Amino acid sequence: MRGDADPGGGLVERVLCTRRATMQLVEPLSHEDMVVQSMPDASPAKWHLAHTTWFFDRFVLQPIGIPPVRAEYDYLFNSYYEAVGARHPRAARGLLTRPSVSEVLEYRRAVDARLADLEGSPRLAGIADALELGRNHEEQHQELILTDIKHLFGENALLPVYAAHGVHPKGDLAPLAWRRHDGGLVEIGHSGTGFSFDNERPRHAVHLRPFEIATRTVTEGEMIAFVRDRGYERPELWLSEGWAWVQANAKRAPMYWSNDRVFTLIGARVHDLHAPVCHVTYYEADAYARWAGARLPTEAEWEASAPPLAGQVWEWTASAYAPYPGFRPLEGAFGEYNGKFMVSQMVLRGGSCATPRGHARPTYRNFFPPSAAWQFSGIRLARDA
Amino acid sequence: MRGDADPGGGLVERVLCTRRATMQLVEPLSHEDMVVQSMPDASPAKWHLAHTTWFFDRFVLQPIGIPPVRAEYDYLFNSYYEAVGARHPRAARGLLTRPSVSEVLEYRRAVDARLADLEGSPRLAGIADALELGRNHEEQHQELILTDIKHLFGENALLPVYAAHGVHPKGDLAPLAWRRHDGGLVEIGHSGTGFSFDNERPRHAVHLRPFEIATRTVTEGEMIAFVRDRGYERPELWLSEGWAWVQANAKRAPMYWSNDRVFTLIGARVHDLHAPVCHVTYYEADAYARWAGARLPTEAEWEASAPPLAGQVWEWTASAYAPYPGFRPLEGAFGEYNGKFMVSQMVLRGGSCATPRGHARPTYRNFFPPSAAWQFSGIRLARDA
Amino acid sequence: MRGDADPGGGLVERVLCTRRATMQLVEPLSHEDMVVQSMPDASPAKWHLAHTTWFFDRFVLQPIGIPPVRAEYDYLFNSYYEAVGARHPRAARGLLTRPSVSEVLEYRRAVDARLADLEGSPRLAGIADALELGRNHEEQHQELILTDIKHLFGENALLPVYAAHGVHPKGDLAPLAWRRHDGGLVEIGHSGTGFSFDNERPRHAVHLRPFEIATRTVTEGEMIAFVRDRGYERPELWLSEGWAWVQANAKRAPMYWSNDRVFTLIGARVHDLHAPVCHVTYYEADAYARWAGARLPTEAEWEASAPPLAGQVWEWTASAYAPYPGFRPLEGAFGEYNGKFMVSQMVLRGGSCATPRGHARPTYRNFFPPSAAWQFSGIRLARDA
Amino acid sequence: MRGDADPGGGLVERVLCTRRATMQLVEPLSHEDMVVQSMPDASPAKWHLAHTTWFFDRFVLQPIGIPPVRAEYDYLFNSYYEAVGARHPRAARGLLTRPSVSEVLEYRRAVDARLADLEGSPRLAGIADALELGRNHEEQHQELILTDIKHLFGENALLPVYAAHGVHPKGDLAPLAWRRHDGGLVEIGHSGTGFSFDNERPRHAVHLRPFEIATRTVTEGEMIAFVRDRGYERPELWLSEGWAWVQANAKRAPMYWSNDRVFTLIGARVHDLHAPVCHVTYYEADAYARWAGARLPTEAEWEASAPPLAGQVWEWTASAYAPYPGFRPLEGAFGEYNGKFMVSQMVLRGGSCATPRGHARPTYRNFFPPSAAWQFSGIRLARDA
């Protein structure tokens, strides 16, 4: 990443501020809520708390000679960095009842104290980029804490409520309209000022044909119309792989819909016809678009037309996640951050109600496999002009 | 079951005493330890606490008109009783972060109070059998709490210690000897005085050939000799299904053995050559016996020769779990207690270091699939005389 | 096995006669029919032809110094004998388009010629037991050729007809009656005259309680009554493992039943209400018996009451397949013939319309896992007297 | 597709000529070889023969009122066209021992005769496009017949030889060189003259950065260097999904490599260091490129730089298979031909030694999942200029 912030003044405080925000997210959770892993793709909240801490421990503090807080955490809380050694299996993160939540909070405090000590230190210059990456990394896990706890609660017949309000995509009463783009040669990607991930770079030219893009994302009401029109029963609307997914899972509605109610972090509720539909897979987004006589935008179309970053739901694009022309992964272990996932995933753009404010930007590339639905993922339509 | 105890005096107190013992078992555990399920066969300690309570709630209190403490617990904490309605899926017991441990303890206290109120009540007569069954049922779960927490801790690289001592099979310095039985017509099964499960009845005649049975169970030291003699690499020693299991799991030693150390509830330790080997599957027990030029005893041989109930490890027998001649399952939902599992499992006899004192008896039939190893299961040899 | 036949006179001719019968069974099959494996449990007819031949090649001819016809067949056509080396994987038998059917027939002729040369030879004495075992082994595969081809044809929407008549269990118009046995000490197992497999021996005493056994097996008409009474939808009728099987496979009727028709080797036909129901699993047999207020007989009850060996369908017993007291497997590779399968299987008795005439006897023990249905397996009821 | 050929003169003859070429390919095969399916991705040769025939039957002849040859073939030989009804499951194609090869050849002759009758008919105008598509479709299956039979033979320990020569990528003695492209705005896609598939259209502008592309594909010798440099053991060379694939399959070399020999359609042979490496997955292609300090070309780079269509191996590109801007699938069932597969697959370009001469063109887009290796798939390198 490129952090153009002055190395020092403010960066450490921004990091600590981000880390305090993480702690606010887990406030509604019991220690029991924080230890369980509800599926291999999700992680326990405790693991998120520890892993984001380990990231600073391992990649910011250890490189400048500060010893690890506890050596065994290098094994327990490494997520996927092959370059830094063996690690606890991803699907077994939920078995780590030890260390306890209290010990992990202790770990957070210890690392926070060491980070705070860096304020004003000359050593800061050499690690500013890693600090800024760690801060953005922690923001990404803030979103995952919410989506993962939602999945866990969604599996519980008691349908626990995470919070009384917020963390929930807001509705939009405007009728669907289309905005035209004339196409031609456009530039996309990050231009180099402010922080960005390596996968957003380099900025480069893309040639587009004229197209139109919807002014808002698809609503629950519109998705209900798709369901009622037997959208989940008509193979001609689906990609072949999507149709196999529908049949294997006997799908008849999006995730978290059940008996005319929708499970949310603020409780199960009746349908809000104007709320953006969310928790759809790429397959569903694509099928809905075909049913609506439209298609999904490519990520270049999306970025070029710069839809207002309403940020209520991530928007599936028609683009597979791939390196930009001229892409260079970061050096060392950070090179594993984004590059090694560039196959079998689709790009999502925008941001969601669970994304920390200020985290995303128009060039931001989120990515998930086409079958993933536990993120706040929705649908924006496009069509040829 | 048949509880011949006088209905009333003492029974309620014995039940409450058993339930207090359960609470002692979870004392070393954090709330986090108590919520996680480490594999589908195991259950979280919290679930055991709740399910045993629900058993009294549903089968003792509700039948005499006492309303359920919380209606939704009928769904959450039913284990496998089809007769009393739908239930939470077994493999997802570890997702129940709610109700919390505290709420479950509250549930235990509420049910205990209602049970205590029964003391001296005329209603006791009609429910004495159910109370006694519930007490024995709770004792069975006491053992499972230990084996399940051992499995959970065994998956954690930190290798947590459950307790400083106890809960661990004791060694026996005696050399292996053989005791002869002349065979002929013997009677096995429960004779009808004192409590027993339906699967122990009726007492019936079995004809045996003369045989010899070992005076103690196989030790860790003897199992090490089997390993060193390449016992896990020689197909001729194994049942066909066992050999497939060895290969599919790349087995080279019993469960919890690793790098010359053994994981136990009192910590990882070096081999104790005189300790009974435990956590072996039926396949391993059978292969070891073949290697040793012996065989496993049938359950009739075992019972007829009445080995001292040392009770350090459960002893695999050569008998598949099947109804005794004339077997009658209990009426109603209790009929599901034992009878419906009478296929694809093998009988174990004796009792283990994790079995509550006084729980087992010579006619007691434990049963598990041949591939199960997470119980304290060991090997006693027999041979034709 | 014990072949008491005079070693020489007639034995070779009986072997060759059996082998000619095998050839008759594949006459209705094309080379294409003979190469395909429809599921891992089944084998291609070509493989059966080759494997039975290899059995004589490897265990009769090679031990007396006659070199193998083709060395690579030791790898390709070994079924499960670990003692004689590596082998082609069972589930991949259907990939062996080479050697061709013609080459396998050539192999059969070559081995037959070598066997014929033994007639009158002094070497015969040493191999008479192996010859007799090979003959019985070939008869077992004759039955498998029929059940395996039935499974293959049953997967084909064209529902091919194997033969115009025969190979099909005959109906019985008699009403169901019960025959009483007084129980007591009986002897079962093979007494030692004539051929028998090792698993039928030794003859030994078993103590039985009085019981009654049905005079005929359950009919299609009776099974239809079970289906109509929602037998496949009532968990209380099923073993726990059986109920899981019903749900996982959405079972609502026995194998080969579909839309009021039954697929058979003589074509799809309407129900014959008096025909023995067949192709049921142990789970279905057990559930049917419970529904009918009865149970399955143990194998000792079955043998002691000696039902007329009508031999239309194999009859599931309530006995798990286990060694008889005093069982000794054969020496050498033949020791793998029966003994290593003595876990997780149930015994079937009697014989079926697909069993070669003269192959079975009252002491004969067939065995399959409880979920197997592709054999001609049916149900005889028993009950306590 | 767009067939600009005059509708009539020559088209029918070209179709029949293509169909005769198909028959030549199966000449070395026995009927047994032709019926077996060695894995779900592959199909039996008989099925290819029947399915390509059914394509003409269903999409050319039936639409002009010619009744189907046999009605049940619509079920048996439909591959994936949801629009025309139910079909035999893909993974069970190898169970179709009936209809026989002879019947399928009869089917081919019947359809060929009906096609021949169309020569000179006025009805030809309306079906010329379907005929041309059917011809190209049959050519695609010609390639699959070879790759599928190779897979089948590769599973057989006898390592059968398909042919004495040919069907085998030729070596190239030239040293690896790089050709530069200046980038800028280029056009790719089919321009509209001659046949093309819908997925090659429309022709459209793409903006490229300067790059270099290798003058030949990677050789076996170069791949051996990768293996010797422990390429399969170094996670830093692999995409995350690729590394998981390496570990799950214990991969240490490309498919069909074993003990310093390579299995080919002309028999097992020693390595030819100058032969193009083939049967690599996308994962391996990508890892090799990273190891070599290069990358794979995008499909636009590939097409713009127009490597000589040597056509020895298909060349993996870095491009996921997606619709071109302005893509319109064909009307009706043909719309399922290409469009519904546009997710989770990668584009390959060029053509292989198994591709019929004249079938491919520079705009041709082949596509397979990244884990597929049974096609003749190889590696061409590119790098930023």
C-alpha cells in the first residue's frame, strides 16, 4: 500500500483509534459468542481480535526488534501468510477456547501499549506503511466481525439480536432510473495519493462501450417479484454453475429470508420493500439481472460511472478478480495480502453498512467466490446503451 | 429401567447429589470451554448441562403438570427423542452461544428447585422410575463431559490441562495372567434387583465353550511393542474395514499419542508403560489381539468370568450391540433410549476412570461404533481354552 | 473349507461344469454390458469372469508350479487378498476396457485347459481343497454377476431386459402362518461332512428361548401395506441409523420400485402381490418387522427352525456377522476369505433365486452391510413365543 | 454463430465429411473402450458419437419437421440444454451400455442419410446456421474423444496405446525468445466473416500496455527444471487455491508424468525435453510463470500479438471467461451453448494437436476450470515491456 501520510504525527493515534472502534463492535457479545466459528469461511470474533493484533505484533513490532508478546501466537493467529511459518488450520479456529477472551484482550492491550510507545519515535518512518496497512487490515476485520456474528446468530433458533439499531442497510424510496455513460477510453485504478491496496494499482486505461447504470441497487421488493415469478425455478435465468447451486441447496430465496421474514443484526423483521436486497450470491445477482433484462456492470464501468458511494451493500460486478495490467504485489509476506487470491473470485464494489466509514473508496476492490452470500452483497444493474 | 428403591425417601436427594457432582466437573472450565463442539460426536459441556436438565424437565416434571421452564428448550436441548418433537441438529450444538452458560445454570437451578419441591410429595410414586433414569442418564453425561472436553483440549496446540490429578487410568504392575472358565450354560443380564437399563434385560442363558480371559487390560508398554513390530503397517492383522481406516487416516499409533508423548486430562506426559492403553478403536483392539495370538472376549464371556471391575478403561468386546433374547424396550419416548441404536455398534464392558463411581455394574452394556476412540476404551484379551 | 469329496475323480469335472454355467449367465450380455461398473459395490461381468479364473490360476495352478497365464493379471484381478500383493482399486474395476472380453475369455479357456489336464493327476490330492473352494467361489460370483447386471440395467432409462424368464423370485399364495420352536440348547454350524466355508464352523451349542418363525417371507403386497401406512415416514419404526438413511436418501419404497412398477431382470412389471419382497436393506427389514409387531430371527433361530430352503430371497437375520466360538480362519491367503469381514455386517440366510442350485445349505452364512439392497434380500419374521 | 457460406452448395457435404472424420477417430477403439466413462468430466466415446448425432437430429432435422430417429434419444443424449427437456445425468453417461455401439452407429447412419437428403433442398436456407454450428460442435467433440480416451487409458495399468503416431504435441528446438507489442488500443474478437461462436463476438476495442510475449510455449525440459527447483513445494509460487490443490492431491509433477516417463496416446515414453509441456492446470501454468519471472498473457494480449497458431497445446491465459462487451447469446436453446458457462473458468487460446485442422482461429475462445488438466493444455509466457 502507499501511505502518504506524514510518517509519525497522527498515524499511531489513528491506528489506536481504529483499534478502539474494534472493541466497540464486540461490546454486545458475550465471551461465548466470541469463541464459536459457525462455518469455515467465518471466524470467531475472538480470533479477529487476536489476529488483527498479531498483524501489528508480527509485521510492525517484530521487524523493529520488539519481541513477540507470546511466541505461540505466531502459530495460533496467523491467517494465511505462508512466508511466516506454519499456522492453526482455518476451519478449526473455533476450537481455540484457549487463550481466553480475557487473554486476547490482554494481548490487545500489550500490543496497543507498544504501538503507543512508538509515537514520536524515529523508528516510525520505517514502519509507517506497515502501520497504515495494519490499520486498514483491522478495518476489514471490523466488517468481518459483523458478518460472521450475523452468520452465527442466524444459525440459532433463538435469533439473537446484536444491536437495537444500525448495522443494517437503509432503504431508498427513489424509483429505479438509469444514468448513461458514453464509453470510450477511461482510466481506473488508484492514482497514488492516499492509502490504497496493491490490487487497486496501477491506474490504467480501459476502453468502454456506451452503457447505462442504475441509480440505485435492487430492493427487497424487486427481489420478491423475482421469487414470485419463479425466478429460482427457471434454469434459463441462471449460469450453469448457479443452477447447480440452486438445486444442490434447494434455494428459493436469498440467505436469511425465511417465512416472509428477514433475519438481521437488529432482529428478525418483516420485509422492507425499499431496503436494498443483500446477502445474495453472484449467481443470484446474475440471474436477477438476466430476469430484469439487464446485466451486471464490469468493475471498470462501475468505477468510471462512479455511482454515489451510498455504501449500503457491496455490489457484485461482472468482473473476475484479476491483477490490473502492470500489477506488482508488495514485497515480502505482504505480497500474499491480495495477489494470491486472484482466481475463482468476483469483484464487488462500493461498500456496505458494515464497512467502517472512510474505509472504502471508488477504486476499492473487494472480492469473494461467486457462491459467497454471508457478506452484505447486493445488486446494481447495468445495460448496453 | 427398574428402580426398586422406595419411591420417595432419598431418591430426590440422590438425584440432586448427582446433579451437584455434574457441576463439580465443569468447575475447571471457562464459559468459552463450555460452548464449543470439537466434532459431531462430541457435545459442548454447556449442552450436557442443559440437556440433562431438560431430561428431568421434560420427562419428570412436565408429565405431572409442571410447565416447562422455557418452552424453546424443548427444541434446543432434545438430543434424539423423535417422539417428543423436532430438535436442534446434533452437529450444530456448538453454535448455541445463546442461551448463555449463565442462563443454563439458571435453568439447572430452576429445575433443581422443582425437583426438591417433590420431596415427600405423593406425586413421587408415579415418577420414581423416570427420576432414577434421569439420575443414571446424568451420570452417563458426566462421563461424556470429560471425554468431550478432552477431545476439545486435544485439538488445541496449547494442550490445556483440565485438572492436576485424577481422571486418568491408573497403571497395574502385575504381569499378564490368564484365568480359565469352563464354559457351559451360564446366565447373563440383569436379574431385576436395583436399577438397570432396558438393554441389560432380560437375564437369559448363554452357552459358552471353555475359554481363558486376561487378568488385566493391555498396557501402553504392550501397545508400544505392537507399534514397534509395525502393527499398523501389516494388513494381515486387521479387519478389512479396520485396515481401510488405518490407511484413510494414516494411523500409526492410538489417539492422543504424538512424538512419544500422550495427551491426557492432566497434561501431556511421557509414556507410562504400565498404564492401561486407552482411546483405541475396536479395529485397533481387534488387531492388537490378533497380533498377541489372542482375541477379544464376547460380552457373555466377559460377564460370565466377571473380571474385577477395575474400571480404568472400557473394554471392547467381540459382540455387536444387539437386543437380548426377549428384550422389551421401555414404553413411550424412553423406548428410544437404548433400542434404536442396536446396529453397527460394538459392546464395551467394565467402566473407565471417567465413569462415575457406582454407575456401572457387571451387566452394564456400553456401546460405540467400531471407529470411535474418544472414549476411554481399552483392550482385555481372551483365548480359547 | 472342507472338501470331503474323493480327491480326483469328478472334482475337476465339477469345477469345469460350474465354470461352464458361469458362461451361460453372460450369454445375454454384450461386451459393452460386461465392462461397466455401475457402483463401487458392484463389479463388471468381465471382471467377475476374470477374477474367478485368476482364483484358480493363483491359488490352484501357481502353487503346483504352473506359471501364471499373464503376470499382470495378478495385479488386475486380485479382489482383496493383501497376502498376495498389490491390486487394482476396487472402485476402478469398470475402467478396465483392456484386457478385452475376448482376452478374458481366452484367459478362461487357458485356465480351463490347465485344470482339465489335472484330471487323474497325482498332484490333485494337494489341491483338492483349493479346487473345491474355487468352485464355490465361482458360484458366489455367479450370483453377483446377476445382481450386478441388474443394478447396471436398473440405472438405464431404457430398462433393458436380461432374460425372458427365470432369475426372479417366485410368489407364494399361502397365507402367513407361524411355526413354534420350543427353544433350549440347540446346535448350529456345519458338522463337517461335505463342503463348507470356514465361517460356518465349528458346530456349537446355542441356547434359545421359545419362539415362532413365519412360514414364508414377506410379500410385495405386505410391503405395499407398510408403505401405505406411511411406514417410511414414521421414525418410531426405525433404527436410528436406518432413519438417517431414509432421510438422506428420501426413501419411500424399496429399491427398484418406481411408479407402481418394479424393475426386474425379466423387465419392468406391475406388482405381484404374492411375490416375496426383495432388495430391501436391513433397516427396512427391521422396520417392517417392528411395524408388523414382530422381529427378525437370529441366525441361530433361523438355522434351528430350518425353514424350508425355498431360496427365493436371502433373509436378513438379527445377527451381526461374527466368528463362531472356536472359529479358525483358513491358513494363508484363504484366511482372508471370510474372517476379515467380521464387523459392521449382518448375516443373511437361505439363498435366492440368483443363487446357483446346490450352492447354499442350512448352515450357510451370507453377509452384507445393513445398507446393502442390491442383493435379492428379503424378510422373514419371527416373534417370541 | 455466423455461417456466411452459401446456404446449400457444399455445406451438407462438409458436415458429412466432418462426421466421417469422427468415425476415423474411434477406429482404434473396441466397443468396450467406447462405453466407459473414466471421470465425470469425461464422456464415453459412444456418448460423443451419439450426442453429436443427436445435435443434428434435434436442432437441424426436427425443426424442419423430420421426426426423431428414436424418441428416447432426446433424453439419453442431450448434454446440457435445459430448454429442450430432462436428460440423463452427466456423471452417469458411462452406465449406458444400451443402446449399443452398433445401435449408435445405426443412429449416425440414419441421421447422415437424412442430412444427405437435404442437399439441394430449399429447406436448407433456414437451417444453414444450425448445420454449420453442428459441424463445429462435432469438431469440438472430436477433440474430446481424444482427451477422454487418453484419460481412460491413463487409468489402466496396461497403459494401452491408442495409435502408433500423431495425436501428440510436436517439439520445437528453438530457444525461447520474446516478441514485443507496443500496446495501445487494439481490436479483438471476431469481425463477422466466416463462422464464429457467439462468445467470440462482438469485435471490440481493448487498451493494452506494452508487453512481450514468448515465441514458443514452455517445454517438458523447462518444466523438469521447475520440478527440480522444488516448484511444487514452494507456496510462494502458487495462487492460494492452487497451493491447496497441490496439497490435497500431493502433486509433484504434471498429469501423466510418472517415474520419469510420460503417458501419451502413442504409448508411455521418456521425456522429450523439447516437446511442449501439456496437461497442466491453470494453477501450474500460473506458478510456472511466476517461477520464471514472467506471467501468463491476457487473452487480449494473446490475440493482439497473434502468436503463430502452432496449435500443439492450448495456452492458458490470465483471463477469466466472461462475455465480451455487447455480447448477445444466440436465440433459443443455442443460447445455452457458451453463455451459461461464463463464471469460474479461464480462457485458453490457440488449439492443440488434438484440435481438428481448421477448427480454431485466432479469435477462438476455449475455456476450462482452473483445475482441469485432461485437455492438451500448456503454457505461453508474457511479461510487461
